[in-house]
Amino acid sequence: MEKQRIVVKVGTSTLTGESGAPNFRTIDKLAQVLSTLHNEGHQVVLVSSGAIAVGVNKMRLPVKPQNVCMKQAAAAVGQCELMHIYDKCFSEYGNIVGQILLTAEDIAVKEKRRNLKNTFEALLEAGMIPIVNENDSVSHAEIESDKKVFGDNDMLSAIVAKLCEANRLIILSDIEGLYDSNPNVNPNAKLVYRVEQITDELRNAAAGSGSNRGTGGMITKLEAAEYATSHGMDMHIALGNDPENIYRIMEKEPIGTYFVKQY
């Protein structure tokens, strides 16, 4: 198998249970799968959501706070907990992780973007696995829904993939893939296995919202797909409750939705 640089994005609803507590079984399996790919010679970047949900759970808050400052506090607590779990899980499989927290400014400002690219390159060439998240503890834009830049890490993962010059972006979600209509409304909706071109019809089909723990829906994933494929990367959406779907994607099995790169 050709060695590739792969970015994997995993959403809040995959990483946590209904209460916001970490789903240790899924996280451990994800670490095992990514470590296996890494040990086979692939370079792997993980873009991880979940900080706020995990923080809310650890702080024993009854519900996700509406106050931005409390959301940022929850993100600070949750990010620490998530990285502790990731560090422990990946180390069990002989790999070292490094944390990178981003805001929109880190991408928009040329010098910061260049420094960021160099950091990714240094970590990957040194054999580490970067773990990326939005820096929710300092950025209002990614917490306030009407100001979102990255879209619950979907667009962030595509931007990171471009920055790292990745070959492939894989988004793991609680959604199996893109359907030809909203499956929550239409019981006869069919999964679209391969997308050569993103059309207005597909955009209309992607309308909908995410789970109560995450904030991204299919429309943000479609936007990420449009960005990734237009920058020369294949992109996939697959169910995240079985991280071994990553193996199936790498082995070119027809699973989830495959968005074909444009050049």
C-alpha cells in the first residue's frame, strides 16, 4: 500500500456518550487503528472535537452552559482531560502525540500559518502524531454558532489537511455518509457512496443539523469536502463508532461516502 499522509477528524458525538463522558472503548480503538497505520509507515494527524462536552461532564455541570465564558472554562478542563486520555491510549501502542490548538487567526495570518506548517512538518517527520483542536478556551468565534469559522472542526480538518499537504481526509461521524435526501425525514433516503462533483442538489440533500453534543451537521462536512477535493485531496465520511472503518477506507472498500479529488 502506498504510504500516505492522512488527516482523521472525529466528532464529539463519536468520542463521548450521552452524558458527555469520554467513550473510552471508541477512543482506545481509534488510537489502536491510527497507531497501526502509523506503524505501517503512514503519517497521521488527528483533528479531535469534544473538549467542551468532556469538560461539562468533568465539571459535573447539569447541562452544557450557554454563557460563553463558562463554555470556554469547560473547554479548558475538557481539553486537558482529552489529551490525557489520548496520551495514555496512544502510548499503549508505542506512539507519542503532540497537541496543537488553533484559532482562525493562526490560519489567516501568513507568518503564523507558516510557523504552524513548520510545526506540523517537524512533528510528522519526527514520527509523532499531532492532535488538533480549536482553541475554544480563548476563541469566541468557534463557540458562538453565528460566528463559526471552522464548523465544529469539519472545515478545520480540511484546512489542516491542506496545510499538511495530506493525501486523504477522513471524517468520522455519527452519520454514515451523505444521503440523497434527509434520512431523518425520508425513510427511503439512499446513501451516496461516491461523489465526483458537489452540486446544488447535493447541498440541498445535506441540509440538517448535528447531534445535541456536537454542532456540525452534514452541510459542514459537505463544505469541508468541497474545500478538500478542490485542493487535491480525497475525502471520506464514515461512521465513527467503528474506527476500523478507517482500515476499510484505506483498503478501498465501498463504505460511507467517498468524495473524489478534483485533480
